[in-house]
Amino acid sequence: MIPSLLQQPEFILIRPQMGENIGAAARAMWNFGLDHMRIVDPRDGWPNQKAVAMASGAGRLLDEARLFDTTAEALADTTFVMATTARSRDLTKPVFSPEHAMAEASKRIAVGQKVAVMFGPERAGLENDDIIRANAIISVPVNPQFASLNLAQCVLLMSYEWQRHVFEITAESMDMTKAEWASGLEVEKLAEHFEQKLDKAGFFFPKTKAASMKVNLRNLWSRMPLTKADVQILHGIMRQMVRWKERG
């Protein structure tokens, strides 16, 4: 098998130290539809059974991952490279946020460029010899007192930002299952039912405030996103309360 033909950045793991983190990175990538992984000089050799175990369903990425001896070899066919780092490197380069970095990657890939993102080893991150080969740096706004991100966490973050830029993501939705929204007429009848029964119970007191209390109650119903089932339950609650009162 070969990686998908979907246009996407190459994610390059530079000298990763633990197989578990490589597997977790593969899983993070595949969560967001990315499968172009490259690995440079993994400490514990390759293939790695711990990586396979941690990938948990994303093992295909490990099978298809391209292995390189050096960073230069891994970047040979790329045209724009970004390096993830949490430390200041005293190198003059553009510094992107993760969001802007993936927007830039999407824009460049769309015009035919081959974009790569480098991720450093777990212990100390990328070395300057790696970073000087990058066109830009990606800096994650983390706690400066604890700035180190786990390799897989960083891969997950960048994968998510990529997903945000290439697929439309719904900011909020309602899982209705089999429910239906109540109609305006149904909500109106519910409001009338409650107002009538509460009026009879002397709830709207004193009379000088009754009008504003009724307005507030009506406004309450309009603010609530009620389903047909919700309306039926509320009618039933009010009927049962009235029956209980009448039984006295």
C-alpha cells in the first residue's frame, strides 16, 4: 500500500527516541486524515513493535512511513519546510502560530508546493542544524514555565489545525436523535397553559407587577429550545400539579 493521494503536508519525525511516541504520532495523524509520515534515524531502529502496538489501528501509516538517515535526505524533495520548536533559537526566521502555519501549508500545497513539518526528538527537540533547513518556525503558545510538548501531542495539535483549514468544521450542532423541534404554535399553547394556571393560583402578584411578570414568562419560553417531547412533558407537569392541588 502507498500513502493516500490527498494533498497534504509531510510530517517528519526527526530522530524520535521512543517507539510508543512514533505510534501515538501515527494515531494522531490518522485521526485527522493525514498519512504522509517520514522518520529520520529513529533511536531504537525500525520497524518497531512498540510503535505498532501504540498506533492502535493506524499501523498502516507505520508500514508506509518513509525512513531516512538524515534530515537533509528527508527534506530533499520538499519546497517549503516548517520546524516546530518551543525554544528561542537566535535564528532569523518567520515564526508562525500553529493555526497560521497550517493555513500557509494549505495555501502553498494548493499551488503545487511540497510542504513539510518537522518534529524534534522527545528529550530536547530539534537541533539548530535541523532548524536552519526550515523556511519558518512554528511556535506553540504554551506555558513558558513548562513549554515542552510530547511528540504525539505536538503532532496531534498540528493535525487538528490542518483539518480546520481543509475541511469545514461545524462550530456547534444539536444531536436531535428522533426528536423534533416544537412549533411556534405548540410553544404558544404551552405558554398560555402555564399563564392560565399560574394566574388562577395567584402567582402573578402584586397586580401592579403582573403584566411584566407575564412578559418575562413568555420571554423565558422563547429563549428555551423546546422539542415536541419537552412541550408534552411540561404540559403534563402542570396538569399533575393542578390535580394534586385539587385533591388537596
